Amino acid sequence: MRWVVKIGSNSLTDENGSISQDKILFLIEDIVHLRHEGVDVVLVSSGAIAYGRALLGKGSKPLTLPEKQALAALGQPHLLAHYRDTADHFGLKVAQLLLTRSDFDRRERYVRIRQTTDVLLAEQVLPIVNENDTVSVAEIRFGDNDILSALLAINIEADRLIILTDIDGLYDAPPLKVPGAKKIERVETWDDALLLKASDRGSVLGTGGMQSKLNAARLATEAGIETWVMRFERGSLERHFRGEHTGTQFVAAPRSLSPKKRWLSKISRPLGTIWVDDGAREALLDKHKSLLFPGIVRLEGHFEAHDTVRVVDLKNDEIGRGIALVSAVDLTLLLERRQRGEAVPPVKEIIHRDGWVTTAAQPSSNSSF
Ligand code: GLU
């Protein structure tokens, strides 16, 4: 069994904002318990910036993004050293994985994350993951690691995602502001009202809040991974394993797509668009065929071979996403030759059926499926 456990900076720090030795100890102790029960854990831990802040005595002062990135670079090795020294007492080895959002976009990188994690878990090592803050571009920063933990859970096909935080679940109103706010025990369906209910508790140490936990829970549960948001306390994971459930449970949807199609439709962000004619549209949607060169009308974007692209019909509606087997540069060359009436060398599929997922709500109108 595999669990991804995510913990935020707020749950790891003491009242002065310093990383708490005790909290790291309680967390590792709990993970060791889980491992004895046969649960392989991947830990997603924030705390690098908080550590850096404490080391440089920055208190709770607001920081620019480059300052935060610098503090993360400073704090991360100290954070890991804390984990390593604590885990050593239990005979547990730790490894560090620093990831960015774009590592999940490219298939090769995505697969490497999985392979590396598989080897570490097989060797009984605890992988500890954080965002690679220093090289994360502002617009695509995970920021709080909630989404990172969901993407990772999907990547390694985890059985459960547990988001540990300083509040014991999702409430129907902000619990600190609204007396009588009620905890929601179980979430089975996603509606806008639910998303609005999320009380935001972002603070100076963490960048998240309940909203980002909900987004992560939605991503994971829609991919078939049961998710829990619960308070971090000594022994909370062990009690959870024994069935003493606290927090909010987000019920998993059935796993309907293959891992590769899930990645294509929900995780990798397309790096270009290919417009196709009606014949290619029909071949893709109705005949379940690959996309061939003659059906391509035009393209946009700077994708390389093996990047994800959106495929759009002549009405400008997205019909699906696929892994392009030819780069934008090469495909443009071929389109230009065709336009000039020159012979085009035979090219195989531009998108193979195995690297295709239909996203159109309605298949083609004359669909026989
Ligand atoms: N990657 C950041 C850190 O480790 C996350 C900060 C946060 O929790 O918002 O410090």
C-alpha cells in the first residue's frame, strides 16, 4: 500500500516560526509506524522557507518572490538534515526530491519521477519531496505543495493522499470566525457551493489555505485516490491507519482512465495546438484512429516531439489531447512544403492512438459509438 502524506510549514513550526524538533520527531515516528504496518510513505514537506526565515531572523516580514526562493535554497538542506537525523534514530533512510510543476508536463520527466520513487520505496527509503523553489517560475509555482502532493499521488498511483494541516478538516464556514461552524465529515461530490465553503486560513508561513487543499483533493479523488484533510498531531497517522478517523474524507471516484490517459488529460499542460480537418476529426473521434499528417490544417506553439498538444477542430472546439510525435518546427516545414505543392516525405502518425485522449464532451454527431 502506498500513501502520500503532505505536511505544511504551519504544522512543522513552533510559535516563533522555527521548525520544531518535536514535530519532526512525531511525524517521523508516525511514518515509521505506518511502514511497520506495510504502508510505503512518500512525504511531501514544506518548511524550507520557514527554516530560512528563522536562520536569517526574518520573522514574519513579507518577502518578495526572489527572497523566498533564496530562503528556500538556504532552508532546504537544514530541513532535510533535521529529517535525516531524526529518521536515523529509527534506522530509516531519507532521500530528497525537489520538483517543479513543469516536471509533470513532459512525459519523460513524469515517468522518471515514478521510476525513482519506485526504486526508493523498494529500498525502504523515505522519499521527502518539496517544490524546487529556486527554479520555479512565478506563474506556475505550486506555492504550498498541496497540488504537488496530489500530482505525485497520481504519478505513483498512491492508494491514499493525506494532507496534514493545523485544522481538523473542512468546515461549512470559517471555524475561527463563525461560531457553530460545522465540520464536513465526508465529501462525495464536487459542487461550487462546496468550493465556496472552504475557509481560507493562509498565513505568513504557509501560502496555502483550505481552497488549495480542496483543489488538490479534487484532483486526486477524480483520479481515484481517496484523500483526507486532517489535523497533524502526535500519532495522528497511526490512529488513522487503525481506523480512528478524524478530519474530512474525500471519497475517490472510480479509476476510469489509464494512468497515461489521466496524465494526458489532467496533468500535462499542452505546449501547442493542432487544428485538424473534418476527416481527421472523424478518424479520431469515431473511428478511434491515429492522427495522420494529411488531416492537419495548421498549428501553433513551440512543442517538441513527445510534448502534449491540444487538438482542435475547424469550429475551434477542442476534441482531444495527444502526444505529438513530431516537433512544431518539423511539422511547420512539412505544412509549408505541402502548401507549395512539393512532395512531403511519408511521415508516420503525428499522434498515435495510444497517446491520445478524447476531451470533446460529445463525440462526432455521426458517431456510431
Ligand atoms: N516549498 C515551500 C517551502 O518548503 C512551501 C512554502 C509553503 O508552505 O507555502 O518552504
